[in-house]
Amino acid sequence: EIMSDNVKFISEIERLLKQKQDDYGEFDHTSYVMSGILEKYLSVYNNVEVKVPLKLFGLFMIFLKCWRVMQSDNYKKDSFDDINGYAELLRRLVINEQEKR
């Protein structure tokens, strides 16, 4: 029973990630672009070079989704699906970055 639930959960996450990738593009690419934008903006604003880790975008999106859950009195399945999806994408990003070192 538990194994079956785990398989369903993994299948649902994979389906969601594929759909989001088709709609919005590669998460790793988006993380790279968003980190670059933040680095440039913060560097100019502070007049000093600022580095932003790639994982910041994924963390920010998880925080945003958590905030939306906190602000709503109603259960919204897609909010929790998004949190799970971003956590999985962030996990993969961190593993990929570690393997590159």
C-alpha cells in the first residue's frame, strides 16, 4: 500500500515537472537567468560585485508558494504540487551542481 502510494506520488511529480517544463522551459536555465539578473541588479545597486547562488531561485519559489498557502484559508492542491515540484527541481539542481565540482 505505502509503496503504491510512493509510486503514484513519484509518477504525479514527474508528470507535473514534464508539463511545467513544456510550458515554461528548463528549470536549470531559468535559475541561471534569474540568478544572473539578480547579480547584475544587486551589483549595480550596491556598487559592488554580488554573487547569487543558482539555488536561490528554487528556494524563492518554494517560499512564495508557502506564503500563498499561509495566506489562504482554502486547500489548493496545485499549491502543494508546486511546492513538491520546486523542491524536486531544486534537489536535482543541487545534485547536478555537486557533480560538476
